[in-house]
Amino acid sequence: MTWFRRKKAGILTAREDQNDMPEGQWVKCPKTGEITTRRELEDNLLVFPSSGYHFGMDSHRYFDFLFDDGDYTLHDTDLLSVDALHFEDRKSYTQRLEKARKKTGRNEAAQSATGMLYGHPLSIAAMDFGFIGGSMGSVVGEIIARAVKRAYTEGRALIIISQSGGARMMEGALSLMQMAKTSAHLTRLDEANLPYISVLTHPTTGGVTASFAMLGDVHIAEPEALIGFAGPRVIRETIGSDLPEGFQRSEFLLERGFVDMVVDRRRMRQRIGHLLDLLME
């Protein structure tokens, strides 16, 4: 699981650079150590005003600022994962699902919605890292597949906002099947001559990167996002040598043509609107 790392004491803890915004009225920038108020940070789309550091943001916040006037219709909120394999490690999968739903207030690690963006009809699927690391199980795959289908049956552009540690191991092959399913639906979208803009946020890894996240007509990355299949530590140990500075970060991938542009979240809506003006017939 690339979103965890093992400390010296042998305890698994969340990655220190996984940008969850801490509790309290004051927030410290992990990049510079500067302090700002929670209100100012929230008004700035969870981007630290002075440094531009991007904290992680959940699906509904993306919907709120991307759709015209924050007006949108949610879909598929009744879909819930089940423990088909009776998986258990330190906890049962059922317990992990219940904990994630309580923690996030979401039914799953992906949400979908439709609305308008600068007057263009749009279908968006957005992932939530806070729900079991944004991992893709069968319900996440179904939500994304339905968002794609909604786009090509209703003549909408598609945006998928990825934020994931990859496929969900608790569902085994069922989770891996979602890579093929979502990719097949994207083929139908392409046949309908409708645009797909893939937004890659921190982190976008594993089976999500290996499927729908990298199949966009345009790939937009948020600054300094970790994007790749295996994590840097796994690659380093596999090849037995140090990696280039900034390896698998947005800016590194932009230089090598894996993403088309790196866009500050505060300018994301305007940039996507301009792209839709160019791509929508």
C-alpha cells in the first residue's frame, strides 16, 4: 500500500506528505512552516496562500467549486460495498467499511455528479482518499463507470478527479476487474466524440493510474502530486539505485510528457472551462 510507510518502531502510519488538513483554527504549512487560519485556507480552496501548498480535498468540495454556482445533482449514493470474499487482516473488511463511512460521511471512495461548467453539460466522478486510501473496489469502479456512461448517453463532457492508492486488496480480483470495466466505458465515450479530462491529484497510484486516470484526452495534474504505478520506495528497492529528484511528482512528469499541464487548483475551473470551449462541438 503506497500510502503507508513503516516507521522505525515498526508501526504503520499515514504518509507524512498525505495532505490531510489538521484540526483546529490555525493551520501550519507542511512545506514552509508558516501559519494561517482555517477560514483563509478554506476560502483559498485548501491551497496555502503564500506557498501554494495543496492540501487534500474531498469530492464534494471539488463539485462545489467546479460546477456553475455550485449547483449539481449527485448520483449513485445508494451503492455500498460488501465483503464478498470475507476478507480479514487486523480487522474484517466489513469493519473497515463501517469505520470509513463514519469517518468520511461518504458511502464509498468515489462520488459522481452532473451539472454545468461555464455552460457545458458535464459529468464528474471524484475520489476521496480519506475512504480507505481512495482505493478502487467494485463499487468505486461501478460509480466511475456509470459517470462515464452518463456522459456518453447524455452528451456530456467527462472529468474524473483521481486521488487513490490503487486497487482495493480486500476485494482481490473483483477490484482488478474495475480497471477493464472503466477503460471499456471510456472507449464508448471516445466513440461518441466527447472529451475526457483527467485530473490527477495527490496521490494517484496503482491500478487507478494503470487504467482510467491515464486515459484522458487531456491530463491535468495539481502541483507536486505523487503520480505513478508503484511508489518511489518500491521502485528504488527494485532497481537498487537512487531516483531522480522529484521523481513521480507532477512537475517531473510534465517535463517528460506524461501529463499535459500542471494547474494550481485556484485556476483549475477557468482552465477546464477553456478546454471545454475548445473540445466541445
